[in-house]
Amino acid sequence: MRPDSDDQRVLISDRSVTVEVPATSANLGPGFDCFGLALDWRERVNLAVIEHGYQIEVSGEGAAELPRDESHLIIRAALVGLADLGARAPGLWLGCRNTIPHGRGLGSSSAAIVAGLVAAAGLADLKVTPNWLLGHATAIEGHPDNVAAAIYGGFVLAYQGRSGVTAAQGRVDTSIGAALFISETSLATGAARGLLPDTVPHVDAAANSGRAALLVHAMASEPELLYEATHDWLHQGYRESAMPRSYELMKSLRGQGFAAMISGAGPSVLVLGRLADLAVLQDQHLPGFSLRLSGIGSAASITEPTIAEDGRDPTVLETSDAGASLREPTRSGQLR
């Protein structure tokens, strides 16, 4: 139960936290709304308590379209987390450079949600469980696969248990990596979901279940089975009309023997395999797509101290490794 607003602890200004969160892929072929995979591609988010209001400094992917108030997804998630933890910030400053493209099936919204929740726990100086993060993140996102991968890292299987949504971590053979054919065009997740039927033939559901089980085994110990394990009958074919070029690319790669699939709701294409085998894909130059090779990523984490002794937070100054120059908020929330 959330504390009443009068009982909430008010956080002091100059408290700050830095969070790193991975890009993710979901479904992985047959694991619709269940399987998720963290990628070795991380964003850094800085959140600080200020005296009043919301100050948001965002650059990079999608920056021009993002709100600059409390409706920003990171701020929204942070406010949900703080309220549930019995804490309240008089104001918040957010600084980040987005590197995960939006609407490409690479977990940009999940990264924002998980970053906001992890930052809330850091600002409140409270330890939270992965299940706490997963419950709130799923409630905001609407499905658990991407957020579970961002929270736990690696390969995850999310499901609805007796006590709510939860996740199990699958093993991943150390040789496995991913190739991402990132689409230049975007597709809203809601639009992609709207193409799915309410029911599917029993024979398709049975075939899909078998491949999902095989994929868990292939990821853990037999990467050579990834091609057979990533066949899908539940969602990819139904969405072809929304992303014909992506579907054509997926079929072309599968025709070459690669375990290719639509990444999440698309339109990017994910290929799983031994990283050594995926390297040959760097020679393929496809109009409308850019290629990125990735290892398997780790969980979201807090990377910096939460309070600076002199009232200045070094985490919101230049962060060259994230490719951004972020200015430090003053106590009033003005950027200097």
C-alpha cells in the first residue's frame, strides 16, 4: 500500500543517481511476450532532486519528440517508484543522451521505464527486489519481456505466476551473440499488436510451444540448434504487412541459414548465433538498415554515488563515454 502524501519522506535537493540500462530484444521468434534478451548496448541516465519543477535535458535519438515535463517516461516511472517507496521529490532534473532508437523493437521504452524505477530506488536510498521492479515496470509497459531483460540481464523467460508477473533467467552459451539489422523506419508497438488475431490454430500453437522449449535448450548449450529453435507461428507472419522489408530481410537471412527473427514488435531484425559466425554479416550492406553486432548484456545498475559531499554531482557533468555533455542542475533546477 502506498503511503499517504503526508507520510512521504521528502528527498533533499542535490541528491542524485546515475543508472545504466541495456537495450533489449523480445520474443526471439517463438517466445511471444515471454522471452527477452539484454544486449551489450547501454544507455546512461542521470536523475537529480531539485527544489521544484522538472528540468529535462535530453539529446540523441527521438529527443525532438520527447516531452520536457513530468510526462517523460523516465520521470513518470521514477514518480511511480518514489511514491510506492514512501518518498517524494520536490522536483527532478533528468539528463540523458538517447542511443537506443525509438519504435525499432529494441526496448527503448523499457529502458526508460526501468531506468526511472532503478533511479527512484537509488534516490530513496532503498534496496528493492527485481520482482518489485518487474511488477511496476510491467504495469507501465503493458508486457513483461523487454523490461524483464533490462532488469535481470541476459536471457529471461517472463510469465504470470501465482503472486504476479515474475521471470526466470535462462543460461546462455558463452559463444552466443546477436546481429541487429536496425531499421531506419519506426513502427509503433500498438500498431504491430493490432495485427494479431484473437485466436490461432491449435496446430500452430503446438508447433510454437515445441520450438520455444527448444530455444531454451539451444541458448544454453547447443547454438547450432538456434535456426530450428527460432521458427515462429504466432506473430511474425501476421505482422508482415506492417514491415514488408523487414520480413523480406528476415526470410532472406533464414534462407542463408541464419537464425533471424523480427526483434520485438519490429521493424528491426535480430539474428542469434555464435558471434564468430555472425561476423560475416558485416559484409552485407542493406538499404534501409544499419548493422550492429552485440554480445549479451547485463542488468540495469546504479553506477555512481547518490550524494556528493560538496553539493555538486559529478555524474551530471561531461560523460564522454556516453557521448553527451550534460550540465549540472542548481538547487533551484536551473541549468548552469
